[in-house]
Amino acid sequence: MTRSTVRALLLTAVGLLAVPVVAGWNRLVTARAPVPPAGTSPTADPSASEPATDTSATDAPAVTEHERAWPDYLRGFDAHHGPAGSADAGPGEGSLLRGVRLWVESDFLRGYTLGDDVYVVARAPTVVRVHQAGHTPEFGAAFDPLAADYREDGGLPDEPLRTADVMLPGTFPHTLLRLRDPRGLRGAYRAWLHDGHLERVAE
């Protein structure tokens, strides 16, 4: 076998072993801290930020959060980030095994953002959803970056490790260190979800 074939087999094996581990971790975290459902009162978290709550329930959603079962998340990962990736591609256009390999190479990301669309795995903890919403131009523009400029599209950037902020990069082990939220992104996320400005779609 060639070196590239061996590498592909190793990445696939690691990914197939990692999926149940990450899924189990997500289940444990969400059991202790349930993800707020759509319609949850924004007053449940007093840290909501004023600029992000100035919305109307009659407006079309500004941000869409796509919650996908693992097979579709991994196929979609390939459809979006693979060699022929496109932001408009659906899970059916991606390869499951290639998606597994790309996911491992991404350091096991549980979510990612394309424009104002957020893609997360099933049962992704709230911190993952808030982090990805922060990368969207619509949501992120309501907050000031802590230590770097906005992304080119206007979303919040990943913050430096020293901040331990909710916008810390979502790769392992950084994901375990996102402890602080001085800007109130969590509260604003709940408010947007409550008033329909952020729509969650289970796929």
C-alpha cells in the first residue's frame, strides 16, 4: 500500500473511533447543561447584550443553525470542505468516509460556519452553538472583538488562548477552556433563538 493509502486508512479508523467518544461527551455535557430550545425566554440568562436583542419575531431569521445527525454532518463536512466543496452543497453530495477524514484533520470540529449558516452535530453543547453563531456576520457584528479584528465577512474572530473566551478556537483541547463570556454572547444567543432571529433546523 502507498503512504497516502495508509494515511487515509489511519484517519478513517481514528475518525470512526472518535465519533462515539465525541457523541458521548456531547450527551454528557448537554445532560448537565441542556441546550436552550427555541422559544426559551431570554431572561433565563441576564447577560444578554442589548444590540443583539433588537429584533422582531416577524422578521425572517438572520442566522440559521443546522443541527445534523452524525452521518449527514460528516457528509456535509466533505460537501462543504472537500476537494470539490461548495457552500451550497447538501449532505447528499458528500462522501461519508472522506468527511470522516477531513473531520479528523480539522481536530474534530463539532461545528462550523458558512456565512450566516451554522452547522453543528446533534446534541452539540450550547458553547459550541454560541461560538459558531459568533462567527456569523449578522450575529457577530453586534459585539466588539476582544483582541483581533473582525473576520473579512464581519463575524467575530477566534480569540487568543489567554482569554479563555467562548470564542476560543473550537479545536481540542481549546474547546475545554472556553470559560468566559464577558460580552454576553450566550445571553444574546438565547434571545435570538427566542425571538426567531436565529432559527434552529434539525436535519
